[in-house]
Amino acid sequence: MIPKAESRAYFRALGKHISQLRNEIGMTQAELARALGVSQQTVFAYELGDRRVNVLMLVKLARIFNTSVEELSGLKMPIRRKRRLSPAGVRHAECYQNLSKSEQRFVKRIIDTLLEQVAAKRSVASD
């Protein structure tokens, strides 16, 4: 039998890992809760380590975070992950793909212009 202190420490570490992965992909607790089919309070409790994550929920989380259950649960060290788009980024990309080619070129020019302005501001600020 696993001692209570060891079990609490494991679920706190798992919760921290879930929170880190969620933040890496730009997902809110509410978005994760909807994807899992649980309340936001449940996700909050998972991330604090106050609530145990069952095996079925680990499988769902692994799919959402595009990782293995072993890596998520800490049994295997993760291989360097590619950064994924946030849910909002995915929606924007899908909308972009539904535009005509001329509309896509227009949106691309706007984005390129904004990125150039941001780069210029950063170079001025660093001087």
C-alpha cells in the first residue's frame, strides 16, 4: 500500500504537470473542463492535487495534450514536444483556410505588417 504522503505528493506533481501542459498550449481551465466533460472546479482540484485523476481521465488528458499516459503520469520522461496552437489559434487557422486565396493573401499582408511593426518596436526598446 502507498503511504498517504507519497500519494499526495504524486497527485500534486501530476496536477502541476497538467497545469503546465495546459498553459503551454494556451488552454484555460474552462476549456480543458469542457474537453474532459467535467466542471472547471474539478480541473482546478486536479491541478492543485486535491483530487485524484483516474485512469480514464489520464487517457483523455494524454490525448488532449498529445502525449502518452506514461509521460503525463511521470513514468517516462517526455521527448521534446512541438508547440501546438491554442484552441483560439486553431479556430483562426480554420477560418483562414476557408478564405479565398486573395483573402488569404490580404490577411497574410496584414499579419506581416503587424509583425514588422512589433519587431521595429522591440528593436527600438532594446536600444
